[in-house]
Amino acid sequence: DEVPMASKKSAVGVGQRLVHLRSHLPLLDDVLLTSPEKVPVDDVLDAIAAAWSARRIATGIATIYGPPGRDDEGFAFGIRI
């Protein structure tokens, strides 16, 4: 079982997220260095992770966690990463 990450607002949580994102996004530091100064680091990391997931979903290589299928409103079950 995986241990949950620390709060994304803590130094440990930011470090954990950087380690994970760097393993998939070699240009992560360049993105961070060019992000707006007033945007909190956890928001920038959330946006980067969302963009990475969206790309995986769009290219059909996302991993699906949870049950397959859709609910009555057409929303997919599970989480795609």
C-alpha cells in the first residue's frame, strides 16, 4: 500500500510532488522558473499534474483507477491519470 503524500502546502508535500513530476516531466524546473511569481507553488504543481494527466487521457495511455463505465449523466467512473 502506498503512503499518502504530505499536505501540498508543506515543504515535504511540495518535495514529494516534485520528485514524482520530475520523473515524468524533464522540463519541470523550466516550467516552475517561468510561472507567475504570485501564483502559489501548490497551484502551479496542480496545474502541471492536470496538464500531464489530460495529455495521457487524450493520447489514450492514461491509467484508470476505479470501475469502468459511466454514470446516468454520462460521467466516467474512476479516476484517469
